[in-house]
Amino acid sequence: MASSRKFRSLNKLESIPAAFERALGVIRARVSVSASGFAPASGAGGDGDRSEGSDQAFAIGVGYSGGLDSSVLLLLAAEYGRRHGVRVEALHIHHGLSPHADEWAAHCRRTCQQLGVELHVSKVSVAGAGQGIESAARTARYAALGQACVARRLPVLLTAHHQDDQAETVLLQLLRGAGVAGLSGMGEGERRPDLFGADVLLARPLLGLRRAALEAFAAQRELEWVTDESNQDTRYRRNALRHAVLPAMEQAFRGCAPLIARSARHMQSAQGLLDDLARIDLAGCSQDGGDTLMVEKLARLSDARADNLLRYWLGQHALRMPSTAQLEQIRQQMLLAAPDLHPLFPIGQFDLRRNAGRLQLYLREGAWEPQEVRINWRGEEVIELPAWHGRLIFGSCDGPAIPEAALRRSVLSLRPRQGHERLKLAANRPSRSIKNLFQEAAIPAWRRPSLPLIYLGDELLAVGGIGTDCRLLATGPGITLAWQAG
């Protein structure tokens, strides 16, 4: 009996690469090279070393912290890349929050050298004011990962989230009183420009695997990894769930994590149906492609259906989701007010207004006025820019990147659009007008005035929400630049 159990366990471990292979096949099928706009980095994977069926433009970035989960992910991705002729690069974020951060980066370099994978380390600064350290670190991490993916022409970013992470996420959302969207947990693949500031596919190929299986696989393959001491701090809510709540639930309800993950998949299906319904209602309540909603038609929907459409519509405009109570206030103010009134509801920097029988979003009067701001960069990691309601985030990477010397000797300036500017995002693509790039990125017209054009001296370096001009990047170590609104 013991040998039979050992044989089954061995089969499970051997199935992990197969499960990863299947997940990557699904992810790869979702990537549209023409839509992503990413080109392979120069010199990466020439035709002579590509295996049959390989796709040079399908390149993988792996979020690699050096911990157990991401170490397994990197090994699987590296082996997959060798089998299929796919370029794989590791991306490590150096937060500087731990005294061991430099040691972890050094460990990642050694591991990547052993695997033959190129490593890119980005240093970020985490300021927790108004967010909390967990949220601030997450924001900084994903912004840096997005910048690295754009700079390295990596259309897909893999993270090492697994089934136990999914269970924690769903329980956290449940304890926040979340609805269907929150209880859907994490998807296996999604585009999150709100996280990355770029059109990168975020994929989680280990989401169907338990952490215990990853631990056993890592032991079998004799992997080495680092341990983040902050993961033991139960003052953080996720750690409290991981170390106190879920173990107790496992004792009382064996195998509860897979069951919670199954519920998340049911919620994802339900959310998909709600989104389908919202798209139908949007087509019936808007005549201008979704920029505005017609009050008369919105009022004919049930409260639940109107709330569903409003959530979807605000989400399409990349705005923070209002609470259930706020949605009720929106409906009461916008749909029930007398026809001669012009109610408004503040949402972030914007006002939702009713005008001529339509709901429309407007940048709040006085919240922002176009003006040039000039900066002398002296090595700061974050520069707050209240005049533009955002901040510039600087990181470091191995390239392509902005030459540090050029940043230090030239003035950076943030300017409003004049109407004739052009940007070249990739070496193999022509320069495009900013207007066309905004349209291609589906950035609504009312948001465009608040996105700065960033100049290095007299040359247009980058555009907030769009990216950096490749003509101003150089090979070798340098600086990344990201714009973060809010």
C-alpha cells in the first residue's frame, strides 16, 4: 500500500510539467501578435534555433521573486522555452523593504545563470501613505513589471499564483462583502492595463495546483529558494488567513481550497454572463459607442440590471468601482431628479453628470489645468506631480532603457498635447500620431487631456498611458519611466 501511494505521488509530480504545458498552450492561443504590438527583442531567438511550431513573437516574462512558487514557475517556463524555442526572461522586483533584498536579487542572478535565462532587476520605491504597505508594494511591483514587459517586448507575464492563493483571495473578498466580480478570484489569463499601464497578458499557469504539490516538486528537483520573512507576519490579512484560518478550515473540511477555487470558477462564469448582459444593455442605452448613457432607457431597466450596466460602463472607462450604496445614490440622483436639474456625482477626479438626458463623465472643473512642469531628475525613484494628479516612477533595468546620463543632463518636462505629436513604440513599427495611439489603446476622449506628454529636452520621450518612444532607448543598463495617475 505504501509503495502504491508513493507511485501515485510520483505520477502527480510528473504531471506538473504536463499541466504547465497545457496551461501555456491555452495562454499561447490567446495571444494575438497583431493586437499586442510587441516585437521580439533584437537578437532574441533567431530562425536557426527555433523548434517546429515556435513563435518568435510569443515571448514570456516570468515574475520571479526567488521564493518557492516563482522558482518552480521559472524552472517550468525555462524548460518549456527550450522545448518550444520560446524566449523566456525573468523579471525581479527589488522593493528594498527587507534587509535581505540584495541577497535575494543575488540569488535570482545565480539561479538564472544556471537555467540560462536572462534576468532583469527593477528597483522600486514603496510609499505606503494612504494605501498601506501591502497595497503600495503591489502597485509599485505591477507598474515595474509592466514597464519591464514593454521594454523587453514581452507580451505575456507569468505569475506563480496557485490554488491556495486563489482560496485566500476569495476568502478575503468574501470578508470584504464583495459581489460576484470579487468572489470570482483570479483568472487564468487577463489583460490588466490598470495594473501594468500597458497591454500585457497576465497569466497564471499554476492556478490549478496546490502549494503542497509545488513544494514536493521543488524538493524532487532539488531547487533552492529564498524565504521572505514578511510572509510570516500575521498582521497582514492574507498572512493571517494563510497561517491561522485556512489550516483550521482544512482540518474541519479536508480539501477546502480546491472547493473554494471551484466556487471561484462558478463565479467567473456568472460574471461572464453579467458582462454579456451589460454589453446588450449598453448597446440599447448608448448611441455613441458607450461614451454616454441615455437616462430614459437606463431608467427602464430593473435596479439590479441598471447597477450591472453602470459597473460595466464605469469599468470600461477604467474608473474605480463604486459600492452598492454609491450605485443606489447614482440611480436616485441621475434617474429620479426633475428634468430641469443637472445632478452630478463625484467619482475620483471626475464628475458623472446628467445633461440633455444623457449620463456623461467630465474631468472635474478645477481638478486639472494643462500646464508645463519642468523637472531636473537627480536619481529620485518617485516624483510626485500634484499639478498633473499623478507621479513619475523611475526604475532600473538591464535594457533597453533610457540612458541615465541623458536623464541627468537634460530637463524632463510634462506638457499637454498640441495636436501634432507622434510616438514610435517599437523598432519594427512606424511612428504614430498620439491621437491614433489613444484610439488604439481605447483611452476615452475625456481621459486624454489628463495624460501628460513627457519630454526629455525637446524630444518627446513618453506619453502617459501609452508608452516610451523606442528611439530614445539604448541597449544596456538604464532607467525605466512610468506614469501613474491618482
